[in-house]
Amino acid sequence: MKVMITSLALMSLALCGPGLSQTSVTGQQQHTSQNTGRPPAQGPSYVFRQIMPALSSQTRVPLRLPGYLPDVDEKHPIYATVQSANDAGYNILLSVVVPCEGQNYCLYGSVRGSASPFVLDEDAPKPIPVKLQGGIGGQFIDAVCHAYCNEAQVMWSEGGYYYSIGVKAGKMEGMIKEANSAIATGTVNTAGAKH
């Protein structure tokens, strides 16, 4: 039974991983220079370019949008969709196809910012403390994989706000790199936000 569950999880990852894509103009990543596996010098990934103006005008929470996204390039594009944005925070869905409402087949991950701490599911794995850029303490919460995998997350608090970045079945090293790129781009992102 364990072998069958593992096989199903591997098949799910192969079929539903970030490599699948569909052409669309909504938030699609369209350029390759920023996704070479290295964080850009500054600024968020162009995956967020189309949503940033509206997002920054809808929330008081300073944006932390990553410049580095694991396994994303011109052959493996993703789409950014604002699920919610208000004075108290924002929630961005990252998907491999659109439309997507967070189902496993289309999920890449998420980017969230909040004025209040996030509450972990009681079934979530125990958070692992991690050190992020600028000496910021964070927590890594590993993905849980059964028939399919959910998101691994890195969470941290900065300037009185709370941030979370998730990637389906993400690995700790790549997730820390992604979170560090979001922290590094923070001062670039907040120019249009309401304060």
C-alpha cells in the first residue's frame, strides 16, 4: 500500500508539476532574463509585473514578492493571480495554468502578506527555524505528500508584518532562496503601497 501511495504521489508530481503550462495573457511570465536560477539584482520576478500596480494600491501591507522562483523559466511559465487584497493583507495564487483556484493539478504556490500572524493547520509538520537575509528569523514548514503534495512554506515577520511563500512540494534550500529574494526586493516593491 505504501509503495502504491508513493507511486501515486510521484505520478501526481510528474503530471502536475510546474512544467505544465497554458498560453494566457493574465499574469504570465513572458521574459527569461530574470529566471536563470539566480535572484535578480533587484525587483520582483516579472511574473508579478501585471498585478503589481493594482496590488500595491489595494493593500497597506508592504509587498514582498520574490525575484527568484524555483524551476520557472520560459519553458515552465507560471501565472500570478491576486486572490484577495485589502488593508489587512494580500494573497497571491501562483499557478501553472489559468484559470486556477488552487486545485492540486494547477497549483505552483502562493505569496501572502498580512498585518496579523498566520495560523498553521494543526496537521502541519513542526516548523523548522531558518535564518533569512538580514538576520531575519523564519520558519520552514515542509510539504506533506500522500496521493498529492501540498505547499511547503517559509514564513517570517518583518517590520510588524507577516509573510509566507509557498511552493508545492518545495525543498528547503530553494524556498529559503525564494524568501531571501522577496526580502531583498522589499524596498523596491513598496513604492506604490498605501501607508
